[in-house]
Amino acid sequence: MENGLGEVKLSCRNIWKVYAGENAPYFKSDVGSAATPELCTRMRADGAIPAAADVSFDVHVGEIFVIMGLSGSGKSTVVRCLSRLIEATHGEILLDGEDLLKKSDKDLIDIRRHKMGMVFQNFGLMPHLSVWDNIAFPLSLQGLGKSEQIEKVRRVIELVGLEGRETSYPKQLSGGQQQRVGIARSLAIEPELWFLDEPFSALDPLIRRQMQDEFLRIQTTLQKSIVFITHDFLEALRIADRMMIMRDGQVVQMGKPSDLIVNPADDYVAEFTEEVPMVRVLKALDVLDREAQAGGDMPERECDCSVEELLPLLAQSKDGVKAMRDGETMGVVTATSVIAALAHQDADRGPDRASAMAAGAA
Amino acid sequence: MAQAQLRMIWAGLGALTLAMLFMSDAAKWLIEYPEAWVLPITPWLNAAMDWTVAVFGPAFKAFSAVMDIPMSAVREFLQWLPWSVTLVLLTFVAYAVSGTSLAIFTFLAVLYMVVIGYWPESMNSLSLVAISVPMAVGIGFGLGALAFFSDRAERIIKPVMDLLQTVPAFAYLLPILLLFGFGPVVGLIASILYAFPPTVRNTMLGLRRVPDEVIEAGLMSGATMRQLFWRVRVPSAMRQILLGVNQTTMAAFSMVIIASIIGGTADIGWEVLSTMRKAQFGESLLAGIVIALMAMVMDRITAAAAIAEPKEPILNEPLWSRYRMWLIAGGLALFTAALAQVFPALSAYPRAWEIFPAQYLNDAVTFVVVEYSDAINTIKSVAFFFIMLPVKIGLNETVSPFTWGFEFTTPLRIGYAAIAAAVILWVARSKGSGAGVAVFFAAMLIYFGLTRMPWPAIVAVAALLSWQLAGPKLAIGTALSLMFLVVSGVWPQAMLSVYLCGIAVLLSFALGATLGILASEFDGVSKVLRPINDTLQTMPLFVILIPFLMIFKIGEFTALLAIMAYAIVPAIRYTEHGLRSVPAYVIEAATCIGCTRMQRLWRVKLPLALPVMMLGLNQTIMYGIAMLVIAALVGTNGLGQQVYIGLGDGDFGVGIVAGLGMAIIAIIADRLTAAWSKGRQEELGLEAE
């Protein structure tokens, strides 16, 4: 998905959520005239809390859009505004071109029953229902017939690999299993829009990794439009088509993961990118050796595979590895070019780190 | 208020109290509030009640007639049902909710009721419970849900519940008796009123504790508001609600028993009470055991239903299999009923087979009482002369050749004052002036006695203490409500109640905390104490009186022991819980630093557990006050007796003022200890419970 962004599924425009200041006239004339940071400062001075400030983005059909931020950055507020679990103070949310915020309660329930699915950090499973009944819960709320329910539930159970656990209760499952139930439940109604609010944060690192892979596998087959919330920068990098970084309710930067790493908007973003292992982020295409010539017996790899995957090949093939796209050779990666690229990245970071250490010492 | 200022006020108050004590000969009104100053609150209340009865009486009577229909129906049904069928059904229910051991216990318990010959009386009590529990649960759930959704409703419901549960159960009976007329319906209504608050509380708590994410998941599944309530909130909160049902059942049962005091019910409570009055303690104990067993069976069954894990469901289960428990129960009942047709003994238990060893029990008790009369009398008189009387009327009047064996001469009095002064100075030096002031008041109390203390001083001390612990609002509330006791003329009775309850609470807390410490250090002790505590706590209060009554006869000492037996339970429980929940890392740290076991206990665990132990003290006081009213049956002279007198004479005003008085004392004690515990927990950074 290089540039081929599909049509817009969900469009979030100038969303604000202000606590304890709902009635103050901030949005009569100010938005647009005052800059967002200044308006936020003014709100805080008034004792109001801008949990989300002027947030705008589009989610395209089939795209994984990640909102990344630390706790308190407003990312959960945004996703709850999108699903209208909380009401935005100001702004527009367009779903398929229609303003979601203007929908009546009845329409909203209908949209949630047919178009939206949501996965929660702590799973949000009904403790009194078995795995099967939890997954069938949204279907039974719609009043769907038993046989249709059985068919749909069976399909998602298969999809997330929960066969054989249908009669267990949430309490009897591990965290990873519970989240599979949460995922299955959110998918049972075949939503077009899929919200995942820190779905893997409550899991152990190893399980987290495994669940990310599963998630990507499921998405390859289903092609939902996804808003994915996380506080884990590496997780965002792994799964995002595009991502947005938030801080104090405001958007700091938005773009493709590689854009963020190459061009962090400010020191805040740079701090996240700093801990990223470059061998994972840099692609074959980023480290081509301009001087090396392609040889016939060189191993071949797709040009968007990571340097990390190239390393074992490079260890064996002294001349280099061919980077391919659509069967065409785009260039050659050599051990020298990889080392040079990594060294260059480190040099970029060098002074910053040195000055930070100096400041620490002082 | 600043600390220094507070200290000054305390010191001033101490001096003032002493001055009042010495002035009391000249100004008698300081000690005894003059009768002429008493506001005629009692007559006013009676007039109001007369008017209410005159105007609304018919409506209430009609309501009571309506209530009588289902109640009689259930009673008739339970009486008609062969005992063997009831036995089999109850046993099966116990098996279904819990398993074999509870089933065996239930079987034996029900069999005891049959064999001992109290079957009809037991079924009369059960029928009242069977009607009152569903109604109390229905009302409680409705109000709980209302309070959950509406803050305004909560603000009204909460204080009303507090009052309903702190006003002693006896005091309810009176207005109900006057409004609804005589008969078992009074017990029913009283038991509904007394029993619904736990369900309200637990419903509210349960609904509130449903995690946000579960609600959000429900909303995102497209639930309407109605679906969200019935299919998400209520089922998620069900366990908590069922715990409320358990508490409601126990409260309803204990009120049904208490209500038998008005008679006309022919139930098991009346059996205990009437035999107790005739001093037939053997009979009384045998009937009391029926009550205890019924309480235990009800408690275990409802508690097991609350904590039961959901059974593994079977997909596409056929209908007969889903209802197989019901089918089995029905089959068993029919089979037993058929058997009862063939063998009449299974239907009506023959009189000749009854085993009623009351006489043996009476003989045994008489033997013990006669054989050990010296020891029993010594215990009684030591406790009375050396503990109870000094607190009640002070050393000043207690010490005489008859009681202590010598005269309280002037040199001795001076000696007492000197020793007291020395102790006060020493404590003030080493523990701070606050402790010194406390010892000063204690020394005055022991010398002059609680009932001889000037009432303005007691009101002021309570108000100042409230101010210090919780701020001016509580101080004003305390002062006003204590003044109500003064002006309504029940101050002397209130002080008698405080005296008896105070001693019982102090002794049971000291004893209970010691046991709790032992239980927290030694698992074996804990294992022994737990079933005893469980039993004491589920026991209807009446029953606790019986064994003490058998040995020590009527009197304040018996009342004291009965109160202690009941009030000691929370002291043990909270102490053990507090000590055991001290965070493991703190204990590890203490061990690494090199604490011995004793040091770890005294210098690490106890200070950290103290706030929780204070909650235990709070509960000990509440339990003590609850038992105080019941203990009035065996001869005390406090507010409890006053309630009892009101009930006996049908004097609404007297009963209600005394009932309110006990509620006032209970509420003040509750707020003070709770405020202290909360403040201390926040200081320690512990999670407030």
C-alpha cells in the first residue's frame, strides 16, 4: 500500500473533547482564529481540561490507522469520540460521508450493531457468559435467529482459533485467549470499521508479539478499516499503514511509520524513534550500494524487506543481495552499504545523545 | 483549628468538668437534668401517632388484610406438606447449590426439627421468611437500581437505610403494631423493613462495580438502554446482588424471630421466649437450637447460591436436560409424598417418637450451677464490684466494706488523686498532651462514674472529639443529637446503655483483638476460630442469650456476657484480616532488617493494621448496640429496657424516643470511629475499605 490509499471510510475533523468546560463559549468564534496550543492554554487556565484538541485525520478503506501516545495523551478519548462512547464537544466525524455526531440514539445503535466493532484493553468480556455466548452477544442483541448466530459465531471462532473453548468462561482463559474472544466478538457482526483500544497492552511481551502477527493475518483476509490505539511505538511501527502521534490531546505528527523515523517533527517524536532498532526499520531499498553491480548468482529479496532479514544472507553472500520489485532488480545491498547506512543513522543521533548525557552529568 | 488551640480547649474542658463535678452538690441540674425542663416529646409523638392511626389506620389495616392472604396461604401449604417431602426437597436444594456435605447438614438439621417436636412452629417461622424475603429483595433491588441511576434518589435512600438499620429492631415493632394491628403480619412487615437495606446496598455496589469496559462493550454491541441494564449490568452484578440476598435473608429471619415477642405467631421464636420467661432453660435451649440450625441452613444455602460458579454449558442442550434438576426435585417430591401416603409416620411425625431431653438438660444445668455455685458467684461479684460498678457509679460510691472490703477514706481518696496526677503527667510527657488529657478524663470517669458525670461535660467532650476527627459538621450533629437525648429526658437511660455497652465493647475488643493477633500468627488458631465466628454471626441474637442465662441467671452480668459473645466476632475478624493483609514486601523488609517475630508484630504489622482494626472496633460497637436491646430481656436498665417497656405498654412515644436514642448513640459512635480509621488509612497511604 505505497500510495494507493483507497476511498475515505471515516473522517475525523477538528474534534475537541473538553471536560469541565462544555458550556464555555470556546467554539463560537475561537476555533480557527486562535491556534490550538494557545486555546488549550486558555482552557487550562479556566480550569477546563482539553482531552482532545482539534484532532483531524482520515481512515481509508482497508487501512490500519494507528494512534500512538503515552497515557493521558488523549488517544483513548479520540477513539471513544469516534464510537460515541463519549460525546465530542466540537467537530465532525464523517462515516461514509455522513456526520456520526448528528445521528439519533436509534440510528447510532443500528450503526453499532452493523458497522462498528471494538476491542478493549482489558477485554470487556461479560463475566457471566461463556465464550460462545460472549461472541454471540451482539448478535443476540440484534435478535438474530439461532441458526444464523451459530453460523456466524462458528466462523469467527475458527478465524481467531478458539475451537474447543466455546463452553469455557472468561475467567478460565489466559489473557491472550480472552482477547481472542474480544476480537471474535467484535468481528461477529462483520463490521466495516474496527476500533482496537490498546488490545495487546495487557498481555505478556511474547503473547503480544504473537497476537500482533495473528491480527495482521486476520486483517490480510478481512481488509477492515481500522483505528488502532497503542502506547507502544514499536507495535505501532509493526502494524501501521499510517500513524498519528498525540501528546496532551494534540496531534504531534501524522504519516507513514518510515516518514516519522526519517523526519521526526520534533524532539518528542525523536525520543520515540531513538529506541527503534534501525535494522528493523531500514528496508533494502534504503541501503542500496550505488557502486555494486548485480551478479547472476546473488540471492534475491523483495526490496521492502528489512535489513534485519538481509543480515544472515549477507553473511553468506559476500558480493551482496539483489533487491527486487515486481521481478525487476532495483539494486544491490552489500555488507558495506548496510554498515555505512547504520553508521550514518547513529551519527545522526550522536550529538543529541552526547549533549543529553552532558546535561545529565551537569 | 490549629493543634495548639485544640489542646488548650481540651485542657480547659477538663478543668471545667472537674469544676462542675465539685459544684454538683450546689447545682444538681448539672448531673441530673431536671424533670421540669424535659420537653414533652413523648406526648407529642403519641398524639401524632394517635392522629395517624385515626386517619390512616383503616388503610393500613386493609393493607395488612391483603398481606395476610399470601402469608396464610404459604403457612397453610407448609403445614399441609408432609414433613418428609419438605425434608427431601430442602436436602435436594442444598445438594444442588453446594454439594454433598451441605446436603447432609441440611438433612440432619431439618430432621432435628422433626424429632425434637418443633415442626409446626418451625414451618410457621419459615413461612414468614418465605414471604418476606422475596418482597424485601424486590423492594431492595428496585430502590438499589433507582439509587444507582439517580443521585437525588440516592441522597434520600441512603440516610433512610442508615436509620432503618441502626434503630433497634424492637423499636420498629411498635409503630407497625399500632398501624397494622395485631398478628403475624406485624412480624412480616417489620422483617421486610429491616431486611431490604442490604439488598439496596449490594445492588448499588454491584451495579457500580461493573467495569467501564464491560459497559462500553455492551454499548458497542449495540445494546439499547434496556438491554444494557438487563443483559449487561444486572448479570455482571449478580454475584454482589446475591450476596445482598443472603444478608437480606438472614436479617429477615432474625427479625421474624424478634417479632415473635409480640406473640400470637405460634412460631419458634415465641417458643424460645415463652420458655425463657418461665425459666425453662432446657426447653428454651432446644428451641434455640432449632433457630440456630435454621439460620445456618438458610445462610449456607443462599451464600452457596451467591458464590456458585456457573456450570459449563452444553451447546444445544435438549429441554429436559436443561431442566433436569427441577425434574428430579419434582420426582423426588412426588415419590416421597406417595410414600407418606403409605406410611403415615412420614406425613405426621408420631408424638411418641419425639425425643425431648429438656429435663436432662435442666438437671445437668442445675447440677453445674449448684456444684460450682461458689465459683460462679465469685466471678459474678468480682466482675460486678471491680469492673462494672466503678464505671457505672464510680469508685466514689462503689468502694465500701461490703464490696471491696474496706472504707474509701479521705487519705485513700487523696492517694488516688495523687497516683492519677502522676500517671497523667507521665503519660503527657512520654506520649504527648493528647494522651494525658485522655487519661485525665478516664481518671475522673473511674472516680465519679459515668452516670454521675455532668451531662454538659459529656456533650462537650463528644462534640469536641467529633470536631477533631471529622470537622465542624459532625461536631454540630453530635451536639444536637446528644442534646435531643437530654431534653427528651432519656439521658440517664442513655448513659446506662453507654456504660454497659462501653464495658462490653472494651472487653470484647481487647479479647477479640488478642484472639485476632493469635489467629493471624498461627494458622491453627485461625482454623478453630473461623467456624465459631461464622456460627455466632449467623445466630439470631435471642439464641446467644440462652447459655449465659442458664448459668448466670437474670442480671446485668449475663447481659454483658451475651453482648460480648456477639460483639467479639468483628474484633477477631478485622484484627486478623488487618494483620494478614499487611503488604508482603513490608514484612520482607522488616525481616531483612532483622526484626524478631515479636518486633515484626508490634512495630510493623500492628501499626499498619490499626486502621482496619479500628473498623473492627466500629463494627464491635454496632454489634454491641444491636445486642443491647435484646439483652434488655434479661434485665438491664438502659434504653433497651425503655424500648421494651414502650412495646409492652403500647406506648409509642416512649419506645420511639428510646429507639431513636440508641440509633443516635450508634450513629455517633459509627461516624467517630469511621472518621478516625479513614483519616489514619489515608495517612498511611492504604486503600480505604
